[in-house]
Amino acid sequence: MKKKLLSLILTGAMVMAMAGCGNTGAETGTVGTTENAGTEETAAAAAGDGALTGTLKLGVIGPLTGGAAIYGNAVVNGAQIAVDEINALGGAFQIELQAQDDEHDAEKSVNAYHQLQDWGVQAIAGTVTTTPCIAVSAEANADRVFMLTPSASATTVTDGKDNVFQLCFADPNQGSASAQYIFDNQLATKVAVIYNNADAYSTGIYQTFKAKAEELGLEIVSETTFTDDTTDFSVQVGDAQSNGADLVFLPIYYTPASLILKQADSIGYAPKFFGVDGMDGILTIEGFDTSLAEGVMLLTPFSADATDDLTKNFVEKFTEKFGEVPSQFAADGYDCAYAIKAALEFYAAKNGGLDVTGMSAEELCEILISVFTDPEFSADGVTGLGMVWDANGQVNKEPKAVVIKDGVYVGM
């Protein structure tokens, strides 16, 4: 049964009300292990002492090739950093990670899901993109396999599926939060919107953005659309310019966004551009002139230039291993692995221990559902501290706004 999504409240520099953070420190942190926790004897003893033990088979599904590969590879790489850190502790709990490529295709994503089942997957950090996730989540719900998607943000991903949770903001949050931020910070008097009417992600954000803009009195002077096959954006950009829009809102992915920026530059149109998490990755497009993205703003739960120790550690390790600054999607993958680990530790601490080795996906699914909906549980990560989830699987955490300056994201 769907419950109403916790509201995002943005005021001034954007602060979100954090509801339900009633955790008790020890239950949400990593459970300690003894010096010799790697042995079977120690593992058995620890399991009876509230410890988490065993090896978890964690799967990731996302586009590792094709036009959306930047997203999928970022998530897998971020999750790999987390798994490497967890396993390097040498404790009685370890994670095996397997990633499957779905090429951002729903049918291939379902096939990838079945490949993970053949492997013996116990939980899934995925899928990465929305349309494939809708297809896979239906299968996983029937099979009782727990899913924590890093970035599939449509509400239809979780609707009616008690086993599916989102680490990312749901589309309604992104749309309404963007309108509120633009209004609160007086970024524009006339707004244009360009969105993909063939994409559930883009359309969902557009709809809530429009509703919130109307509520706030934010004037939308141009609304144009495109489809997945569109490569010429002269009509959309021209309509925004002719209607005097001083800000263009882009609830879209980075590939069409890059083409829109090129088109605007070619006609000398230089409004503010404001996007959402799907635009994260635009700086890594091969052959794209990143100077065209100078000044682009977007909402994201992650900023690589943050100065807290958790973020600095993650960025340093990711950059060293993969040779690039991690995007929000990499941070989402990283946090998915740690959130699942934290949930299992929470359960183990309350129930005298937990050994996940050989546990069925169905049994583990019920455990994770019970924890993620427990008002005492919260998880810390690089995309948010004190993350909590409602009964509909949607996360509540604080969003941030970043702007591209000199080819990098900078917190606003």
C-alpha cells in the first residue's frame, strides 16, 4: 500500500527536513569484529554475539555498454570501491559482487536479472536506469528478491512492491525541489522546460516541476519535448529563446543535454541551465566541449568537492583506481553497498547475530524489508547522512545544488 512520500522542504540554501531519524548510534554503525574474525570458529562465535557473518552475493544491473554506459559503469565502480573496503577489513562478513550489463534495455535487463539468479544472487543494487528497473522490479517482487536501486527514480519503480527501495530521490522530489530552489534563489523570471516525453524519468520530473512552479507563481514561458531518437534541438532551443526564457530547465539525461548546450551556443543563446541528477556525467562525454557546460546548475545528493572525511576518502580512492572524479552515480553505487551492509548489521545486533552464507534470497529479502522500514534504522553515506526510508521505499535525505565551474562540479 502506497503511503504519501515525505515532503522535501527547501528554504534559502536548501535544507531538507529529516524525518524519522530515531537511530541509536550503535545499531546503525558497522558491527565490530574480533582480531581473528576470519576463522570459522570466530565467525560462529561472533554470530551468536550479535555479529554479522558470512558472504553476501550482491548483484548490480545497469548499462555497461551503449549510450547510457556512463551511468552503469559509475555505479558498478562505486559499488566496487565499497566492496573492496568492506572485504579489506578482513572480518567475518564479506561481499561477492557481480555486475550484469543491460544496455539500458528492459528486456536485456530482465535477462541480466535471471543471470544473477543463476549465480545465486541474494540482493541487488539496481537496476541503474528507470525503464529497465520497472521491468526487473516486477520480476524481483514476484521472486522476493530485495532491490535497492541507486538511481532509478520513477515512483512506478517502487509502487506496489514492498521489496524495492530507492537510494536516489524519486522523480516528484527532484521536480518540486528544483522549482523551489529556482524560486527561492531568484534564478529566473521566465523559465523554459525541455523534456523527453518518451521517458518516464524525464516526464515524471517535468510534471512535478510544472505543478510546483504554478504553485509558486514561477512563470513557464516555453514547454517543448523530444524523444529518444531526437538529435536536432533547434526547435526546442529556438522556442525557449523566442519566448525570452532566462533559465532552461532540463529534466533529462546528459547526452541530449549536451546537444542542447551545443545548439544554444551555436545561436548565441546563453540562458541559465538547470538540470537534475540525470545530467551528472555530462563532463565525461567523449569529445564534448566542457566549456559549453560552464555555469550549468543541477540538484544532486553528492558533491565531490565536499570536505567531510567520508567524501574525501571516497573521492581519493575512486580517482586513484579509475582515473576520474566520481559522479553522483558512483556515489550512489558506493552507498548502496554500505546501506545494505548497515541494514544487515542492524538486524544482527538486534537478533543475536546473522550469518548470510547460503541464506535464500527470499529470507534475506524479508529481513532487509523489515530493517529499511524500521523507524530506528538510518544509514550514513556520501550522498547523505541519516538516510531513512518510508514504507513505499523512498529515501529521505538532504539534496544539494552544484554548479559547473572550470570543468568540475562545485557546491553552491
